[in-house]
Amino acid sequence: IVIGFSLPEPAVSSHSSTSLDALFSHYQLTKREKEIAYLLMAGKSNQAIADELVISLSTAKRHVHHIFQKCNVEGRFEFTQTIQSQHPPKPS
């Protein structure tokens, strides 16, 4: 744990899934990668993703790695920030 560092609040609920799908398609994510991208946006860990999708931890990690490569980001924080900056939440 790094002191003074925290991930942004999950933003999935404030986004419409249709427009996030379009954004994820822009990055050429596969259907499975899109599923995992939503879980990443919800703040899920690799293990939680593996458990929820009934896949191995190594498969979850591989998908996450591919998502980060396709989105040209280094990690979860940067991924979430990138997606949020390109698709800001709609005001309530």
C-alpha cells in the first residue's frame, strides 16, 4: 500500500453502458475484455474478476494486461482516469 495514493471512486454506475461499449470498441477490446474493463471500472481486483467470470487468475491477469496495452496505460489508476476523462459521468 502506498500512503497518499488511492484509486478513484468506481464510476460504472454513472456511465451508460452503451456509450462505454462504444469507447471500449474504440480501443478494439474484445467482448471478454469489455466485460473485464467494466469490472476494472468497478474497482475489482484480478482475483475478484477471475472469481466472478469463473476463469483462472492467470487468465484474468492476461486479459487485464491486454486491456492496458490496448488503452496505452500502465495500470488500474491510469486506466480509470483515461476512461473517465474520455467519457465523463453525466450529471444527475
